[in-house]
Amino acid sequence: MEVRNEMEAKKIPTVETVEFWEGLYQRNITPWELGTFSPPLKTFLDSPYRVPQGHVAVLGCGTGHDALLFAHYGYIVTAFDFAPSAIASTKAKFAQYGYLDKTARTIQQDIFDLHNFRGQFDYVLEHTCFCAIHPARRKNYELVVRDLLKPDGKLIALWWLLERQGSGPPFPVHKDDLFELFSSDFRFDMVHEPTDSVPDRKGKELFTLMSKF
């Protein structure tokens, strides 16, 4: 509690630090982890609407299940996270299937410090990263996504819609706020509520496919 109070006094959200997230991994407090890939993402990749293979950036990759899923489907994957345990787990998964340093790589870095990767990706994948970001930085997140993408790039997103009150993470996520935040730089090509969400998230997820203007 003293650490949180000290961080707040300095106006540095605790959730912005490596120490906060690594501490959760070390204590196995990871309620956002499904232990497998997200079913709606696999449904999208199995559908006629799947985007062509290309280079995808996975922001806040966690333990790498979704990143591995895209690698299985032939995409070139770069998985970003700043928590060492998350990167180690993702790297191990890539190595297990022979993808590591061939068609998939991990980079331990703050997603708000990816200036060297500007315009390098066909796609950005979002899943449970956005809800972990302090609301004050969500516009910064939108700009990160925009800048990572090539001119015709797309954001593939499975949003966890949350009505949670009080301090996060996870922080509240509302559908209307997503449209307002992204509509200045992106066109919404696909929007639907998945029917195959895991039980705890049924009715609480929104899938969107957006194209950068």
C-alpha cells in the first residue's frame, strides 16, 4: 500500500511499471490469462474474413497464447511485453514449435516506447492489453497502434468490455468509448459480439477489425 501511495503522490500510475506486472506474474495473480488462445480469435482465423498472412505485432502479449495462435496460422509474429516472466513464457512457446527467431520473436519493451518499429506491421493484435492501461493513456495507446501499422494496416481486436468500478487494472472498457477513440484514425470494417467467448466473458467481449486511414 505504501508503494502505491508513493507512486500516486508522484502521479505515476502503479500499472505503468514493470515491477507491478512482474510481481503479479511472480505471485501467479493473472486473472486475464485463459491458459489457452481466445476462441473468438481462432474463429476469426478460420473464417472467410481472415486477413492475409503478414507481420503482426502483439501488444502486451502476456504468456503468449494468442501470439502462438497467429504463428500457427502462418503469420510473422512480434510479441511485445515488458514483464520478464511474460516474455520468457512466450519465448518458450515459440521455441517449442520451432518458430522462435524464424517466424516469431519476442521483444521485452514498454509498448509506449516502440518508436523504432514505426510503420513496420501489417497488423496489430489487441487482446486484454487495452483494459490494463490506465484510462489517461488510452489516446497514447491508439497513437501507438496507428504508428506501428503500415499505411494500409489493420487492427485486429478482441475487447474485454468491463463495467468495473474503482481502481484497476482491469479498467472499465465501454463500446462507445472505443468508437470515439479510434474513429479519427481508423475505419471499422467489422464489429460483432462473439458467440464463442469463454464462459466468464460471454456477453462481455467485442470483436473489431479496423483499417488505418
